[in-house]
Amino acid sequence: MAVLLATLLLFFSGSFSSEARADKAVRDTALRDTVVRDTVARLSARPVGIARSDTVLPFPDVTVRGRALEEAIANPRRLTRLTADEIEASGAASVAELLEARTGLFVKRYGPGGLATPSGRGASGQQTAVLIDGMRAADPQTGQVDLSLLPTIILRSAEVVHGAAGARYGSGALGGAVRFQTLRPARELQVDVSGTVGAWGRRRGGLVARGGTGSVTGLLAAEGSRAEGNFPYENAALKGTPKVRRQGADRQATTLFGKARYTRSRNVLAVTGWYAGTERGLPGTVGATSSRARQWDRHLRLAARYTRRLAGEGGPITATARLQRTRRRYAGPTATDTARTARYALAVRTETTLGSHWTVAGGVEGAYERAALRGGTSRGRTAAFGHATAQWERLHLRPALRLDTYFSEEEARRTVALSPSLGTSVQPFGSETFRLKGRVARSFRAPTLGERFYQPGGNPDLRPEQGVSAEGGAAFAASGEGWSARAEATGFYTGLRDQIVWKPTIVAPGVSGWRPLNVDRVRTRGLEVSAEGGYRLGPALRLDGRAVYTRTEAEDRSDPATRAHGRQLPYVPPSKLKGHAGIAWRLPGGAGTLQMRLSGRLTARRYVTSDESQSVSPYQVFDARLRYARDIGGARATLGLAVENLTDEDYQIIRLYPMPPRHASLRFTLRTAP
């Protein structure tokens, strides 16, 4: 079976390479707020009583029927959701690795340990919102999140919202949003210990402990990692293209995470704290003289959430206070720089049910952001939002509206943005397994503090980027005893104006430099197609797999007189294909469970210049994973072997930043009951 899976993926990779543009994009199309997260995506269920040998990783039923199946495909929005089990099975240590391997997003990675930002539907990292437990994670100065700095050890789920999402999340969601939920405290004591060793000095160790008593539950997590990063690669910048080792790419990181929850009657108070510190070398591009540059990143995130559940049919009222502080220090051979930012936010929201068809939610929020620019620059933000879900037998409607206001003493005028959206899904033939979907939305991105006030070159008069988008498609889902299948196709369009681009100009009398300007118009069109399914071959054997193909045309429509007009935007792959397939075998006699999985990522040519005169070659990367799990006494032990870049592909995601050749890692985890 493993040979068959490998043959299929290699066949598709051959077809992909024969075309001048690579197709790529398997992302896990999962279901979002439904009880049906199709269990085919989970190779095994967590045992209820792991002290019994006959309960070792039993396979769950995959039957999904009736109303639950209808809700699984009824959401008008395209979503990809990864559960905790899927995150663990991916073997990803960072969010960058997770999203790259298991979603349709294109992750721009400057090498394995460098900056990594998400890109969906042709949008940039600044145009894709990232939220952690509802907290906006982007740096107020840069407007970006470095996904390589976010570990997966504390995640409970990850969700990609495809397409404009400003009506729900505000600024920076022109191309979509990525939402992460962290682990929850538990009442019963549970301890997870994990360790990983791999090539080029890779070491990682983690601990998660949770438990509680009475009305109080808590969770503590810690992880430490380090890597030398001195992998070999072919240096085309040198005569003869010799193999050399990457220098100055070492990295070490520490994560500390804690959460406490107090529950009494209808009141719930939860407090969360998260510290992350990273030190890494910045080796620069291939062929450049090593600068021995280094960077230190420190992040502190604190949150307190109070929820009051009302009596009767009234929904809960939730008030949340959040704090985020970051410090980034760069030290190079000729210059040093330290950037400090802070964000304080407060939000109140509630929801209620109106009649038998409508559920309505809304609230207000405010935030204060500060960056160490020009001796200290700040701005405030207020927002009011509301969204609703209306459900009838054959029709679902999801309207949403949000009003954002940005203001500061340094800005000449306030920025006011209205973001509406309307989504619908309908059963055209009365079948609960098939739905037609559609959405229209308007979103925006407010200029960052860096774009407005960076010295030299900041532009306080920048206007926000504005985008209008529409999408439509169809979804199908069905299941029976021992099998399940789901497929979805979505076509999308986005028109963007006033895109902010840094251009060479005169930044001060007699001084040339770069300055951000509202100059570009962009038109994006595309298609996303996904399929997933699972089949149980008897009580001890099952198969599952997923695949996603994405086609994206993101064209510059700014000035017909320029060579860039009508060309693909830099670093937006025209096509992507991702896929993974696996087989799980429950060994006889309670000997454990063996899982094998093969995954592939195929990415088309990315243009480096706006006129398509230079590009980065397509690449195809395959990974293989083998996991063995068994109950030992009162704990479950898992041993996993991963071989990444199975075919030893020489590739770069960003030009002149090489990625590692074929390498292996070994991971061990031990989880106590329950």
C-alpha cells in the first residue's frame, strides 16, 4: 500500500514537472464550527482507558449522517481546520512547518530558520491576519508575524480562513486569516513529554502538564530547542557549483506557556501567559560574504478572559483584556538596531438566539499600539462589529459588518473603514450532501506604524489598502459505514486598490532612500479544489488522504505603460499542489498501532521581479513518516521516524536562500492518562 501511495504522488509530480509551472497545494480542508470534523482525518482516536491493552488506539466509526453532515458543508466560507491530533501527526515543530505541510497557504520562508510569513490567494504576509486565541499577533511596526517563531507544542487547533475576512477580524485580512487555539487546562492530571533529535545539531525537548482540583484547572508547558543549521548545499554562485555548508544559520529558542481557569456557577475566568525567546544567526543570501549578523526576538503575551453565562436562552457575555510586548534586536557588522513594540487591547462581545433561525453576535473592542520610532510613536483603534447566522432547511445566510477607526496625534486624519460581508450556501436539489456557496466582502489594511513613521522615509499620509472580493463554489460530503469523502471547489476574485509599496525617492533634502506610497492596483483570480476521504479495510486497517490544488493569477493593474502591467506579482506561485496519504494498522494482540504517511508539496515557478524577467525554479518535495504507538502501563508511548525531502531536491523557496537536502529526525513522546 505504501508503494502504491508513493507511486501515485510521484506520478503527479512527473506531470507537474513536465509543465513549465509547478502545481502545488494540498491543504487540509476541514470543517470549522461543526461536530462533524470528519474522523477520516484522524488515524486513531485517543483511548479512553489506556490501561487496558484491548483499548490501544481503537479506530473510531466514520459514519456521519443527517443534520451533522449537512452542517459540515453548509458554511459559506472555505475553511481548513487542523485538530490537535493532526498537528501532532504532522511532526511540525513550528507553525511555519505546519502551515507549509498541511494547508494550501504559500509560506514564504527565508531558509529553514529565517523569516516565514503566510500568503493566501496572492496576498502578502501583511494582508493575512494571524490570531492566537483571538489575539492579533502581528507586530504593530511591521504588520507581520514570523511563523518560524511560533511553536506547535501549545496548539490545540489551527484554522485557515480563506478569502477576505475584514468583517470578522478587521485590518490585515484581505487575503484571509489564520487562527490558532492554544491548549486547554484539564481537571485530571496529564503529563506529556516529548523529545526530537535530527540532522545538523537539531535538538528539541518539551513538557506539557495539566490538571486541577475543585473549581481551578491549569496548564503549564515548556519547550527548548537548538539547531546548528549547517546543512550542505550546492552554491551556484561559486565556480563549478561546489557543495558547501551553510554558515551562521544556528538557532536556539525557549517557550514558556501557562494557563489557569476558574469556574464557579455561570462565571468563568481564564488567565494566559506566554513568553518566547529566540536567538538566531542570519546567514544572508547564497554567495554573499557571511556577515555574522544575529537577531534576538522576545515576545510576551498576557490575556485575561471573563465569561458570564446568562440564565435562560441568553448567550454568554465575554470580556477580554490582552497585552503583547515584543523586542527585536539586530546586530550586524556595521550596524545594530533594537525595535520595541507594545499592544494593549480590550474587547467585549456577546451572542444570542433570535427565534428558531437566527443566531446573532456582536461587540466592541479597543486597542492602543506603540513602537519605538521617532522616540516613541503610538496610535489607538476602536471597532464595533456584528455578525449573524440564519439557518433554514435548504438555505444558510451569514451577514457580517464591522467598523474600524484608527487615530493618533501624529496622523493628519483618522482612518475609518467599513467592512461588510455576506455569505450564503444553498441546497439546490434538496440533497443534504451537496451545497452551492457564495460570498461577497470588502476588507482593508491600515498602514503599519513602520510605514507611517519609520525614519527616514515614513509616510504619515498613507491611505489604507482597500479590497473587494467575491467567491463561489460547491461542496460535497458523504459517508457510510467505514468510509467518508468530501470535496470542494471554489473560484475567487479580488480587486485591490491603494496597495502600499516602498519606492525609491527623495526622503529628505539631498537624501535619497525608500518611501511607502499608495501606488498599486492588483487583480487576483483563482481556483481552489480539494478532496479528502478515508476507508476502513476491516477492523484493524484503514486508509486516508487529502489533496488540494490552487491556481492563482495575481496581476499588477497599476499602470499600462509599465512592463509590470498584467504580470504576476513577485513570489505568488501561479499554481500549487499538496497532498498526503496514510495507512494505519492496529497490530494484533494489543501490540500497538503502526502508521505510515507520505506527503508531497509541488510549487510552481515564482517570479522575483515585477516584469517576470527573473524567477525561482519550481520544486517538488516529498516527506515520509513512520509512527509506532503503544500503551505501556498507564501511559501511551509514541516513536516516530521522519525523512524529509525524500528525493533530495535542491530547491529554494525565496531566491538565494537554500533549503535543506534529505534529512531524518527521530521523535519520542510519552503521554500519561487520560
